[in-house]
Amino acid sequence: MAYGQFAYIYDQLMQDVPYDKWVSFVQATKEQHYKSDSKNFSVVDVGCGTGELAIRFAKEGWEVAGVDLSESMLAMAHEKATNAGVSIPFYEQNMAELEGFQDVDCITIFCDSLNYLESEEDVINTFSSAYKQLREGGLLLFDVHSLYKMTQVFMNNTFTSAEEEVAYIWNSFPGEHPNSVEHELSFFVQEEEADRYTRFDELHFQRTFPVEVYKKWLEDAGFTILSVTGDYSTEYLAGNAERVFFTAKK
């Protein structure tokens, strides 16, 4: 899925997203589960968007690459990385067809990027391709929307925001598949040096699966599951967790 015009206001809309919590999750998981003599910890951030997490990973001293399907997102990520003074290569790839990253230490798929895959086959292929790119003992870390969030938070709900520069109306409807939603978003963006707004619309699809299904697909791909936790925790998964975090090892 390409984000289209959404890419250009993405960072403004995501200002309150707790990116540092993802960084802390990776740090804690690395210390707990990853044993390697490698001096440089290599990370491929899949679904990297505009590079917010990739840049933070690079500032930790890790060797980082970013992958996304959206050309416009990647263009913004490259510009931001340059401005931040970090060197990160960015690649336009489908996460279900990762290639060129053999023997990396860690692959991350965060910010519910995996939920944008529409078919079971795409999720299965993503796990398989990630497995092939990791070194022996390497980690796959990802989060997905929980069933609770899909059915109790998103489904048939409307969200709005009326900031001065960007306003939006966000309607979520049941999707075609079980535990899927379609997000209809209408944005109103203030034009520069003009007292008027431009409207554009986006349709986003997301789908999730039960925890046991994800676990089976990971094991079928060859992974050993180290933990399944919730909402950035490395210890437990509460029933009302909105994000489910998986840690798997090759």
C-alpha cells in the first residue's frame, strides 16, 4: 500500500506517537535474548515510513537499513536521515519479498505495518522472507493490532481532529475479512499563505489475526517464539492490550 498524499502530513499527525518506547523495547529484547560476538548490531526496519524509528536506531550506534513500499515515504525518510546526520540506506521493497539483507542481526516490523497486508499468504511470506535474511540466532520483532483493538476500538467508530494546519475525519468500518477494518480518512490541509484548506481522501485497509495463528505461521517459517507481550512490555500480555508484540528467533 502506498500512502499517497498522506506521506506529506504523516509526521505531523504522528507527533504524539511514542517512538522511544519501540526503541526501548528493542534495547531490552536485545539485552535479554541476543547473544553475539558481532560488534555492530545490524537492523533492518521494515515498513519504516518516514524513518522515525530507523533514525533513532542509527543514533543508538546500530547499523540500520530501512524498507518501505511507499516511494514518497522513503524520499522523506532519506531527507530526514541526512538532516539528522546519520547514514541509512533506504530500499523500496515489498515486505513479503525481502531480499539483499542476508545475515542481519534483527528485523523489525513496527507501528502495525504488518496489519496492512491483506492476505494470509502475504503474512506467511513475510515471515519466510525475514527468516531467510536473518543470521542464525537473529531476531524478528514486530507488533500488530490486537483483536481487542480491531473489534472494540476501531470497528464502526469515528475519530476527528481539528488542528489549525491539518484537520481530519476518520471513519472505520468492518472490512471484507474477519478482524479487518477499512479506514476512510478525509484530510483538510491548510494551504501556505492562504486562508483556505485543500481536501484529500485516503482509504486504508488493516487486518489482524489471533495470536495463536501468528505463532503457528512463525513456527512454520522456522522461528522459535521467545515471547508474546503487549503494549511495549517485554513481560506480559494483558487482555485489553491494543498492540501485541512478538519476539522470534531464527
